[in-house]
Amino acid sequence: MIYTKEMWQALFAEAKGNAKLNEMADIAFEAPLYTVTKKMHTLPKGGVPNDYVSIGPYWWPDPEKEDGLPWIRRDGEINPIFYEYDSKTIFDFTTDTALLMLAGLANGRKDYLDRAVEQLESWFINPKTRMNPHMKFGQFVPGRTEGRCYGIIDGKELYWLFELMELMPFNDTWTPGKLNAIKVWAAQLLNWLLTDELGITEGNTLNNHAISYDCMVTMFALFIGDEAFARKHLQERSIPRIAQQYAADGSLPLELDRTDSKGYSTFTEMSFLQAAILGKKLGVSFPDEMLKKGLEWLEEHIYSPDWKWVQIVPFRRIPSMIYQFAGMLWDDDKLLAKAQQECGDEPWKKMIVLRSVRFKTVQG
């Protein structure tokens, strides 16, 4: 979908025998089977254990109220209780399963791949443990709502596994039937995204959620084989968002209004580049000029000591994936070289599937 098979094969060749990758895969191998059914808290009204449930990360009990209700928003300040819900589980599931698939494919380790299949079965197939294919209880806020459209963004973690699934060889453990079962699940979630009120609302947002929704919808559509719909969605929904979200100078005003202005700006630029790569593969041309301006604006401003927007959390650097995506989109070797510099001796950093390792190790 995003990466070519040639890129994957090159990565596997480079990662073969990498001691650190194998060490991380060994740890992932010992992780329990991930499931949304092991809840630590009471379910939202109408929810069942198989439903994905997350809590709004920036919402806190109101100190002026005895019961704290309704909760109030403190943008950029993550409530630690956020990590006790399925938002952390989905990060850990995708990270560990991707590690097992990467190490298994790179080293010919069937034991790693078999454990990855067990994780996939637990999340997508087994009726007792699988996630129901909807996200209506995502980012709920106590005292306000049982679920919000903004929780849908967590679903982006899942589609990076789709690429690796397509690369795994079939055998006695990983069968065409299991891959098809996961595609059926993906089709059901895609239908929910397109028809449920929360999904429709998410698609009509104006900030980073909008283009992230487009990437999610398109990647799910490509996974189930509906290229015509993916192409139509990018043409009719994603391209018009460029004029809605970018200022004339290449900045992203809606993201600059956030308390993590650097993080949201880079994430949104990366998402637009991702959508444009998908478009390139499908014959849909995105307006390059504004996307290039966006990257130029980030490089010019984001490291400046005169950054004038709010940034209450640490920010390290422009993600290497921005340079990788831009290099892939414009066939620019210099941009690809910039991405390469960020990877060091950790080849798995060349593919975005493991971008959540830091989330797991730092926040976990």
C-alpha cells in the first residue's frame, strides 16, 4: 500500500541477524495475547467487553466539583488514566505484532510468525477476544459523552499491520482463510467509518483528524481490494483539505493553535504526504506546491528559538518519516538520505510500522 515489496525485501535483508531487533522480538514473543476484553474500568453505557474503549487523553476531573463531573479539558496534558484503557492496548498489540512479523520475515523465524498469527487471531478473529469492528466508545469523557469521533484516530495503528500480513507466506498456521477473515473485519470497520454518525463526523473535521481519517479509510479500502473507492475518496475528500488546512505560507493554523503545536504540525504534514503517496499509486495527483511549502515551512521555523506558538511538551525533531514520504512522493534522493540519517543502525525505523515503540517504552 505505502511501501513496495522491493522496499520491504531490502529492509528484511538489512535487518537479518540484527541483534537488537531479535532481542525486541524475543520480548514481544513473551507478551500475553492482546485483547480489548480485559477491561480495568467499568464499561460505558451500552458497551460490551469486546468493544474498543478509550478515554479522552486531555480530559481531567473538574476540581471545583465534588464528583469531578463533567470532566474539563486541559489540552496537551495527558491524564495518566488514559494509559489504563484500550488506547495503550492497541499500541502495544500493533508494536509487538509488527516486531514479530518483521523479525520473522527477516530471519525466516516461523516461531515469530506463528506468535504473530496468534496475536492477529486474538485481535481480529476469535469471537471471545476480538475487537468489535467499530470505535463508538473511543475517547469518551466522563459526565459528557460515552464516545467521541476523535477516538477513531487510534485505528490508524491497525492498518500498518495490513502490509506485513500481505507479505507473510501461507503455511499450516497462516492461511488464506485467516487473512480473508481479517479482511472481512476490516470491511466491517470501514463500513462503520463511512456510515455511522461518529465516523461521518470525524470525516468532516477540519484539523489533523480529517486527513488522518482519509488515510485510514483509504488504507482499509486498499486492504480489502477496493481501489476504485480509495481513488474516489482521495480525489473528493483529501485533496480539497489542502486548501482548508494550509495557510498560504505552508503553515497549518489549526495545528499551531494546539499546545503541542510542533507535534501536531509535523503529524499533519506527514499525513498529507501519506495520502499523496497513496494517490500517486492510484493515479491521483495531489497539489505538490503546497505540500512542499509545508515541509519548507517546518524546516525554516520548527527549530527556531523564536517559535511563537505554544509547546508545552518536549519536541525532538521533524520525524524521519516526513522526509521518507516526501522522498518517495517526489523521487528525491536527498530527502530519502535525510530520512536515512535518522535511522542509524536500527533498520526497522525505515518503516513507520514501529513508530509506536517509543510510546510503549516511555509511556508503558
